[in-house]
Amino acid sequence: MARSGIDYGGMMHRAMQGLIANVLQGVARDGLPGDHHFFITFDTRDEGVEMADWLRERYPEEMTIVIQSWFENLSIDDEGFTITLNFGNSPEPLRIPFDALRTFVDPSVEFGLRFETQDSDDEDEGEIQVEDEGNGDDSPEGAAPGKGEVVQLDRWRK
């Protein structure tokens, strides 16, 4: 009888994507509260990412967007979100699948999530790191530096 394990990594990955979806749904409905704003880094190579060709040429692997003072058409579904952002006075729509996300940071409260993919033969798709304070050099530009501890799920794998 084959023994299957509990996919904690995959479950955490989906739970953190759900947390981001809930946050974005609240922002789409009510706007950004207080000083909250987000730095979201995503893999532009993901097949579900939709963006202007000139943006993809400028950011061929990874891109960080800022959701703060101006954005439009924020819409969230089970797979990801769409948003229109301003790039040099040019409004550009983006479609970002949750699976393409690499980081989500709200520097106003020193909160961040980092999704890391791993190329391995393991069934684990990756790890999730949860940061409760700014993480210094790994934060997107403009994020508050801090001394937060990064919790790596790999720490408990055998």
C-alpha cells in the first residue's frame, strides 16, 4: 500500500494566494485603507501573464508593480487578478495569475510574503516564506527595511 503524505507546502501556497486574493478583493471594493500600499513581484514568463509587449521586453523575467495612488479596473478571480496601472502616463492593463506571484509586500505595516519556486524532483512545488517585518535587502525598492525573521518551510522537511 503506497503511503501518501500531506502536502503542507502546497496547502500553504494556496492559503497564501487566498490571503492575497482576499486583500485585493477588499481593495477593489473599498479602496486602499490608510497608508496601505503594495509591492507585488511576479514572473513575467508565466504563461497566464498578460501585459503590453513593450513592458514584457523591458521586464523579460520578473516585474514589481506598486498598487498605491493610481490604479483602475482591479478585478480578482480564482486564478489571479487584472489591474490597470500607469506607466509613464500610459495606462496599461495587466493580467497576473496568482501562480506567477513571487512576493507581496505591504511596507506600511511591514508585512510580506515570498513565494519561491524550486526545480527539484520532489512533489513539493516550492516554499513560502512569511515575513512579519520588513526584510531589508530582499524588499522591493521603497519598502521599509527591518529585522524581521523569515520563516522557511524547508526548515522542517526531512
